[in-house]
Amino acid sequence: MVFIISKLYNFRIMTIKTISSLGEFGLINSIKKGLSNTTKDKNIIVDIGDDCFCFKSGKDYIHITKDMLIENVHFKIDWTTSYELGKKAIEVNVSDLAAMGNVTPKYIFIGFGVPSNTSEKFVKDLLKGIKETCNKYKILLSGGDTVKSEKIIISVTVIGIGKSKPVKRTGAQVGDLIGVTNNFGDSGAGLHLLYKHGIKYNYTKSERVLVNAQNIPRARLKESCKISKYLTSLTDASDGLFVSLNLITQDSFKGAHIDIEKIPVSYNLKIVFNNNKQILNFALFGAEDYQLVFTVPKSKSKIIKKLVPSITYIGEIIYGKKVKYFYNGQEQKIKYCGFKHF
């Protein structure tokens, strides 16, 4: 859409930007600029822009985060059960707390939008998944809201309490090792299979593992609590490893050297997809793995590896502003090809 402004017969055409032209993180940056706190509050530890908002109350660090699951954006009801959906809604929010370090989830608020013709069984199974996962983390369901909507919407707000300062994305230092937990790509591969076959397909055992990684993810809270005090920066790979690496380096004003061959991928992913390029795309751009991505001083790297053996070091923080990818020492040109909300 365009409009024309005239002044003294000089004409200037101005284009109205759309959200699509901004992109998800451009929109977030606009929100940060538009809604940033103009009044300095000494109790605020982490402002808008990280995985959680955090403020200090007495000796406690109060963490608050919100995440949403929208039908046909984050899930399709033909691809997952409502029980699985309920579990996922809690896990993805707990993952944001895990991305801040040693935080204990305490309270949860749920906003639920649903079409009026939704079956009672769907809702009961959804609540069962929510309740079981809340019990797993000893979270108290503390309130929320329900509304009629054209599509299913689950909006969750979680409050957690930390006893130590959160680990931000801003602290990476040159020379730090870049580490990750477990494997990458399973969830993205599972989503690929669901697009191709749907949920009722007769999947092999390895394929089913990938589908479950998409439908029933798990937050890495225990791992985060064990290692966070040694880390200089931390996030979770909710939007993919590629995005997580960019967030840490950009927020820390640093660059990174990544060895592609060191990125951990699962046996099941290799069995189902034997194309190395496709596997790499799943590992870098397939979102919703919810693994931890962090930086740690080299002097502490062996300590946390003993605490969490599933950790893999995939690179190092360097001077600069870019994340550089290498395969067997040769630099590779990697262009983002993952999901975009806008």
C-alpha cells in the first residue's frame, strides 16, 4: 500500500511497511523500542528481549515468561493428540525458564481460546496433559482465561523463582566455547514427516521417535540447573540452532566459529534421512528442539561436561559480528531457510 504526501508541489512517495517486511525479530525489536521501560527500576534484572523477564524481590529472582501455541501455526489437530498438546504447552514455557539458568517453575496462568464445537473429550485430554506436566515440575495452576475463538489458542504464562542471577544471552566472551545439549534436528524432521504422511501413517520405530520429538518435546531444566553457574551466556533452541547462535552473538556483540561436523544429530535422524545436506538443514533450521545453547570459559568446559555428559562443544566465540560456519576447516556459506512467522 502506498500514499502520497505533497508540499509546495514537491511529491514524495512513502511506502507503508508491513509486518512481513519486518520479520519476527524485527517486530520484536520494534516492540522493545516502543515499550522499553523509560523509568529506571533498579529491581529489573532482565528487561524485554531475553527468554524471560526477571526482577529481584528480596533475595529471589522472579522470572516471568509467556508462550503461545496457535492451531495451524504451531500444531495441527490432525497431527497430535490434545493430551500431547497439553504437555507441550507447559514444556515449551518451562524451556524459557531453563534458558535463564537455575530457576524453579512455581506458578502458571493459562489463556485458552477454543471453537464452540470442540468436543469435551478434547478439552479433558488437553487438561490431563497440562496437569501431568505441571505435577512433573510441581507447578501450581494459578488462573487464566477462556474465550471463544475460530482456532484453538493456548497462551501460557509461567512464573519461576531463581536463587541466583539469571544467565543472559549477553555475556559471551571471546575464547568461550559454544556448547549444546543432546541432539538437533529430530523435531524438525518429525514435522517434515507429519507434513508428508500425517499422524495415522505406519511409521517405523525411528520415524516415530522423530515425530514424538515434535509433538512431545522436553525442557532441559535439570541440565540448566546443574551447569548454569559456570556459563557466560545461555538460551534455548526453540527457533532452531541457527537462530540461537545468532541471538547469543548479536546480543553479546561477538562473532562465532562453528564446526558443522561437530553439531550432534541422533542415530534415528541418520537412519531415516541419509542425505547429509537435509540432515544439516534439520539440525540448523528445524525449530523446537528445545536444547540448551550456551557459552562457557574453556577452563570450566570439562567440569560441566562431567555434570552433563550429553554436552557437545561445536565452536568458539571470536571477535567480529558474524557466525562463521566451517566443515573440515573449510568455510561454508549458510543461508537461513527455516520457518518464518511473518
